[in-house]
Amino acid sequence: MSEQTADQEYLAQRQLKRGSAGWILLAGLGVSYVISGDFAGWNFGIAQAGWGGYAIAAALMGTMYFTLVLSLAEMSAAIPTAGGGYSFARQVMGPAGGYLTGLAVLIEYALAPAAIVTFIGSAVEELLGINGPWVYAAFYGVFIGIHIIGVGEALKVMMAISGLAVVAILATAVALVGDFDTANLFNIPVTDAAGASTFLPFGWYGIWAALPFAMWLFLAVEGVPLGAEEAKNPAKDVPKGIIGAMGFLVFTALLVVFLLAGAAGADMIGESGVPLVHALQETGNETLAMVVNVLGLAGLIASFFSIIFGYSRMIFALSRAGYLPKSLSLTGKRKTPYWALIVPGVLGFMISLSGKGDLILAMAVVGATMSYGLMALSHILLRVQQPDLKRPYRTPGGVFTSGVALALSLVAFTGVYAFDPKAFYYTMVLFALGALYYFLHSRNHLVANTAQEEFELLEHAEHDLTSELTGGTVT
């Protein structure tokens, strides 16, 4: 068997379904990743920093995500593969840099569903009185099954579920706007912390500790490029999709951050497990509060469902390149990576049994901030080392924009430590173990030695497969 034929057979078993998603579905994917963060979690940052301190933290993290998104838009148009951040980093930092970036993304995307499913279990318990392993298993099983059926079907289901969550946010905003009072934003007593004031009741330190909670308003939007190989026109669809998603998420973040505390009081919102519901109850909107309580579950499901998509594509790309066991990148008749969906799902389910949703999510945030720094650095290096790379979309501001993302990602990384040192150390141990796996084993089993070799192998194999399907001659 020739090397060309072997490559063709290898890639034939590892093909995703092209042309399944336009930019609107990709933007919907980006919103789905994040939307649960609008319903709960972000607001605990107010308890750390007061409303003013949290507003500053949210502005900083919003800037980090927006500059990162603009950088990713350029790289995803130039390098449209399912590996996303891994592929960008490998292009300029070699196999080790690519793997470590992919590992950081994988930690975020593998752990986040395990945390979210515990929150889903709590919501189901509130509504139906049941919770526990069977609930977790049911959600993992159903939504992994939908993903195996097909990417187009999965993205449409995600968009429908996300739509329900968005309706809940908009309805809440309309109901609360008449009760908004600026004084409610600053009703937390001032402490004796350094720099404390009515605007910053917990001083400057509170801003630092609130950074991880501010990230929850945007966490995982960076996963849109993972759908690049399944886009109709990756060079146009992925940049439009990720920028569109980010723009919409900024809008919903402004609604919840201002209106909830402004209507119900920063002190109450900072302690609430279901801030939208409690804000509505506080202002006398009892009926809408019940509806939003139900639709809040849709927000959790949307993020859970979409991040399963994200981890499967990350594992698919790392496996196809030889970093992870190659069986994980096998695809079925519907061109979905079934083992990359099932294996991490089983592991995530086992992790969820710990019931430590907050700890697991904090660990996911540590992985996220590591990946942000590495992806921003990749954009800078690509601009410097490969100025002639074809770029269908170019980041406004160039390396200054990605430099801002890099600087703020380092600040966010330290902020996670300020909030939860235990989660920080656990994640660093997990990252170190993953790094050892590469340096002791998988670096000797890569399919291609460089990113360029990998991309050429993919392009050549795809050309050969297309020729066979259309009756053409393989050259």
C-alpha cells in the first residue's frame, strides 16, 4: 500500500460533514456556549467587589474576550480546521506549543459540562423533585446521542434551546426596566478594605477577586472556530459567527448586570442562586418569575449541549493529529466523531458524581485563561513570523489588539488564584500530567511533524476522497 493510499484511508475514517453550518448557526453556537452564564454565577462577583467593582471587572473581561474574538476571527479564517486554538498555536509554536494550547482548551471544555450538569440537576430538582446520577446520565446520554445523529441537527437543536433562554432574558429586562433605580446599585455597606468607597465597597482587591465571575458572562465563546471544518464557507462564516455571537453576548451582559441589581438591589443579587428569578419576585413579577425559572433550565441545557460539541471537536483534532489515541477521531456514517463524544462524556459523568460543581467550573476557568494567553500569543507570532499568510479577515488593530487580550488573560489567570487557590493548583497538576503524556509518549506518534504537513495531508486526502466520490481520477 502506498503512503498516499494509507493517508487517504486514514483520513477517510476521520471526516467531518462539510457545509453543515452557516454563520448564523455558528453565531448561535457561540451564544449557546455562554448563555447559561447570564442566568447564574456571574452575580457572585458583586458579593466579592460590590456593583461598581464588578462592573469594572466585567468591563475588563469583556475587553479581553472582544479582543481575543477579533484575533481568533483572523486566525480561524486563515487556518479553518476543527482544532481551533490548537491549530493556530501549532502553526507558529510547533507540535509542543500546539498540544499545550489544545490541552488547556480541552481542560476547559471537558470539565465545564461536568459542572453544568450538576447545576442542571439542581434545577430539575427544583422543578420535579428528582436529582442525582440518573439525571446526570440522562442528560449526557440524550445530548451526546443528538450530536452523534449529525452536526446540522445538533446545531439547530442548540439554537432552538438557546432561543428560549434569550426570550427569558429579554422578558426579564422588559419587566425590570421600570423599577431601575441607580441607588440600588450601591446599597452594599462600605468596608475598611484598601480603596473602599460607595462605588467600591470591598476596595481594589474586590475587583481582582471578581474577575473569574465576570468571565462567566462570556466563557467559552472562543469555541466557535472548533466548527470551522463543518462551516459552509469557513473564511467568511467563522469570523462573522464568532463576532456576531460576541456582540450579542455583550448586549445580554449589559442587560443582566445593570437591570437586575438596579431593580432588586446589589446586595440581594450578589447572594442569589437564581438572580433573574429573585429580581422578578422582588419587583412583584411572580408569574414571569415562574416562567423564567423554567426557561433558566434551557440556558443551562444550551451551554451543556454546545460545550459537548466543543470538546468533541477538540479531541477529534488532537486525536487525528496523533496527540491522543487515534481511535478517538474515528467518524461514523453521519460524519460525527462518536468516540470523541462518548469517551469524554463518560469521564465527565464520573467527575460530575463528585457534586463539586463550583470547584469543577473554577478549574475549567483556569484552563480557559491559560488557553486565552496562548491563543493571543499565537496571533502575535503569526503576524510577525508569517506576514504573507493569506488572511481573508484581518484583526482591527493587529498585534495591539491581541496584545491587549494577552495582557488581560494573564490578569484573569491570577484572578482565579485570588478566588480559589485549590482549583488553581488542581488544574495546574492536571495540566502537568497532560504535558507529561505528550513529552513521554504522544510526541513520538504524530501523524505529521509540522502544522504545514498536517494541513497538506488533510487537503490532499480530501481532494482524493472527493475525486473518488465524483468519479474522478486520483492523481
